Amino acid sequence: MTQVIDTLIVDDERYARQELKHLLEQFSFINIIGEADSGSEAIIKSLKLQPDVVFLDVEMPKISGMEVAKSLRELKKVPYIIFATAYPQFAAEAFRLEAVDYLLKPYDEAQLEQAIDRIKVKFLPSFPVDNSIFGKLAIETEGEIDYLFPKEILYIYREEKFSKIITKKEEFQVKITLKELESRLTPYNFFRIHKSYLVNLNYVSRLIPWFNGAFHLELEDREEKLAVSRNYVKELRRKLEL
């Protein structure tokens, strides 16, 4: 494993930074490139150091972690955010900002390891991982957060301003873009078959020729047929066929 993940730790409490740094040092591929003790310093150091990941406290004087996260989303190189805080009530807002994870103090080492695994997924194929054992997709609806295993999702499609997530039993409507969902779910055997459709390849049962090189796709135990754009057909078949 040659790639390293450049990491910035942001917390206004020195001992909290030291504890997190100590825990992160057990991961040889985590390269801690700096620390910041305020929101303003976090933004400045992110501009200068361009970290891959920022571990970010929420409650800080003057500029909160949430405000910092919003600012970091405007950078040319947007780092992945893992919030690390003693306050559970900000979790919903954190996931609206597309945080990778939300860790509570005092840190649970198993939860920290899961957060690191989620970060590793973002850097595939440099960090191969077993995607069957960790990771859930956070779905926020009316202020509540549901967590779905990727294997529960059949397909996702975009309709106007929302993404519709279809499972065997339920349908969820979220504001997360299809592009962001694709980024999160591609390591879990999902594939874009159309500008508006993302499919779990584990449930594909049939491809039916349509017209002009396009296909229709059928899923196990589902009646609906999904459109496959001709631009995606070749790669789709390569992924599906032995």
C-alpha cells in the first residue's frame, strides 16, 4: 500500500487533538499533515495544505465546525469531512453537508476504524477493502436519519430535484445528487446505466434490446424495466458477464 491519505485535525482543545492524533497513528496510511485549533485556522491550513480528509470538531469559538465545512466545500480540492464532537444533536446537519462520518467523543476505536474504512473506499483502487462488512448509507427524511446497507438497495433514479432510492420493501426520497450517490456506492457494485439511473448489479436479471443500440434492464422480482443508454451498454456487459 503506497498511497497515503493526508489528514488535518481540527479541534479547539489541545488534548482532544492529541488523543485523536494518537488513535490515527495506528493507521500507517494516515498522514497527519497538520492541526488547527480554530475554524479560521482550519480554513487557512486547508487552503495551504490541501488535505484529503479533515477531522473536524463542531463546537468551536467564533467559527463553528459546520461553518468551516461549508467553506471547505468551496475549495478547488474539497476534502472529505469526518466530524468529531461531543454533541450528537448536530448529526443531521452533518450528513446534509455530506460528511463521511460523525464520531462522538470519547472516541470508540471500533467506530473510528469504520470511519477510516469509509475513507479508504473513497480512494479505491489504492485501498482494496471488503465492502460486505461495513458501511451504511445515511438517508435523512423529516429530520430523522435511516441507515441502509448498500445490499438493500435495488436501484436509484433522479426525478426533478430529488433522488429516489428503491429497496425491496421501501422507497426513500432524498436531496443527495445522483452523482454523489454514485461516488459513495460504486465500490458496492453499483453502476450508472443512464444519466438518471444507478443500479445495484447484484440484482440484474436480464438485458433486452430496445432501439438504436440501447437496452432495457430487468431486476430480480421487479416488474419495471429500466432504460440503459447505449453509451453505458458495453461497460455494463463487461461488469456483468464472466
